[in-house]
Amino acid sequence: MAGSEAAWQVTRTGTPVILHEMRPDRGTDAHQTDGLAELVCSNSFRSDDWENNAVGLLHEEMRRCGSLIMSAAAEAKVPAGSALAVDREHFSGVVTKTLEAEPLITIERGEVVGLPPEDWGPTIIATGPLTSEALSSAIGEATGKDELAFFDAIAPIIYTDTIDFDVCWYQSRYDKVGPDGDGKDYINCPMNEEQYNSFITALLKGDKTDFKEWEENTPYFEGCLPIEVMSERGRETLRHGPMKPVGLTNPHNPDVKAYAVVQLRQDNKLATLYNMVGFQTKLRHGEQKRIFRMIPGLERAEFARLGGLHRNTFLNSPRLLDDTMRLKSHPHVRFAGQITGVEGYVESAAMGLMAGRFAALEAVGLIPTPPPATTAFGALISHITGGADAKTFQPMNVNYGLLPPMEVPKPADGKRLRGKEKGRARKTAMSHRALQDLEAWLNPASVAAD
């Protein structure tokens, strides 16, 4: 994601790029193809609402910077309520074909096993969460071993025609309609209290993947916890999280409110595959089939892909990177993507976009400056390059808490805003400020003339 976006951004200044990709010569534990920008954890880019959601704001900022990832997502999108989700295969195909067709980009297949030498010139390392052992070791040596790691888990994918629609139904939460959606973009599987408790008991007792000795003290990322780890925090945790029943009405039994609901989200354009929302797992494959078929409507479910667990690698960026994402000890090297300590596909691609723009400016003799901290771009960069405490640094999704606060504008009618209404108004105001400041950063001469 980040490397593909970075390469694309550099070529926008007419600068040639060599793009290294180790697959298919060397695979990973999670990737299944040799396509660029292959999605492995989810097909969702999350909310596309730029006025009221921080990741939606980041979508819009990327679009205004000519993002390859966002244009490919638009071409490959599938219905997902107010979220932006894509057909994985189509999405990767668009990115791969676009980069292969760009005359300024040379794609070299093969593993890079060491830190790039200075005679390579300006270099961006965007190796993602599955950096190879050889390169991870080289990065560790160059950074004084200030490298951290965490686990990330993958949710299962189910064939749509094996779901029982006498039990399940299509509906988005609160019937919310998103781009190309109709308010029925999710499949819902209801549970009563007895079914839910039996399911939780099975999760807690299920046979799980063993950790290797060197992995035992590696923390999970809080935003992508395995479902069985969440259940260990309390039997009611899941029904207040990914299995919450609010905003949904079962048309098969409209007078009875479900105690919990499992949601499935469309995973490809043909709608033949659906992934289990929030069901990242480290259960063994046999246990996944047994336990997930306890869910009403999924008794005969067939799985196109079962869940899994992989080890992610990221830098202690607040200590190691400068404000244009260069490695302080080796300034010819920049890092981008999830390895910098951002979490999520969109955030990773956004850091690739920024790293590419910074490198491109340097290539034409200009001095890059980071975008304002009032933008989603700037807030993320500020966080990972100094805003976070290096002693406790952990991966972070974009959120409004990273942007400088602002007062809520007073409504024209003089009405006093309270609670959620006030919070929503603040987010909208921060989003509008962000786009104004981004435009000023992108086009300073135009703003000065105005």
C-alpha cells in the first residue's frame, strides 16, 4: 500500500523510480499473490464520511493529493454502507497494472536483504507489517535495535451461498446508506442469550495457535484484537463491541430483539464472499470451523479463507525519524507505511503518499516541509515523529484526538449545542479547517494571491 503510493507520487514530478517487491521470489505468512497492494486483513478502508470521521477526512486529503490508492479504491469499491470497501483482487489488479504501465517506474522482483546503501540515492522503505527477517535484522542494527513488534489477526471469509437466509438478513446498522449502497450492505446473524453464552464458552475453551518463545511478550494492537482475546476480558465484551445488536431489526422476527448480532461485510464485487466483521482470530483452523458454525445462519458455512495470525513490525518512530520521515542516522532513507507506527490500510497508504512527496521535492532540489498539524496528514506525521511518547509508543489509527482542538462554532440561531450534537459539530469544524489548511499547504502561491 505505502510503497505503491510512494512510487506513484514520486513520478508525478517526472522523477524515475525503481520499485522493489520481493514476491513471488519470497512470500509472507499472509499474502497469497504477487500483486502490488494486496489486502490481507480486511477489504474495508472504513468510513468515507470526511466531515464527521477522521479516516474519511484522510480519504479526502489523499484524493486531493492525487492518490493512486484512493483512485484504485474508487474503481474497485463494493457496497459497504457508509464505509469504503473494495474487491480485493480487483483493487490489487488496478494498482499493479497502473504502476506497470507507468514508464518512469521500473519494478524489480527480488528480496532486498539489507539497508539500502547511500549510492542508491534517496530511498523509501515501505515494507509493511511483514518485513522479511533479513531486512528487519538490518533495520534493527541501523536503529540500535529500537524496533518493536505486535500481533495482528485476520478475519475469516465465507461463501455467500452457504449462508442461511431463513435466519440471516441484509441490513446496515440504522439502515445507514453509503456510497453505492442501499442501507442493506451487511448480512446479520442474530443470537439469543443462550446461543451467545454457548458461543462465548466455546471461544474461551477453543484450541488456539501457540506462541513461539520469542513471540510471547509481543503485544497485540488494541484496534485489531483477536475475538477470543476480547472475550477473555469479560463475557459481555463482544456484545458491546463487534457483536452489538443495536440499530438492527430482524425481519424474520421483528418483535424480538437479538441479544447479539454477528455482521458479515461484502468482500468482492460479485458479492460471492463476505468477511466476518471484527472476527480476527488466532483459533486453530479446525476450531474456527466448529465454533463459527455455532452462529445461527452459519451452520453450513463454507470458508473461502480462515482466520490467522501474523507478526507485525514497526519502528520507534518518535525516536528514530525526523519530521519528513527520514531515518535520523541514515538521512538518505525514509520509512513509510505501517512500519512507521501507523495502523490501518488508509493510514499506511497516506504515509506512503507523504514520503513520496517529500522524496520527490528533494529530487528536484526543494526542501520539503510537513503539512500542518491541523490536517489528518500532519496530525499522523506529528504523532509518529515526536507527538507520541517514545517510551510507550504503540501503533495508532488516525483520529480527531491527534488534531489540535478548536472551539465549536456557534450556530447561527444561537442555540447551545450539547453532548453528541456538540461533538459532531466540533468534528465537522475540524474537518473543514483541515481541508482549508491542506489547500494552503498544497498551493501556497494561490493562497497568497487570494
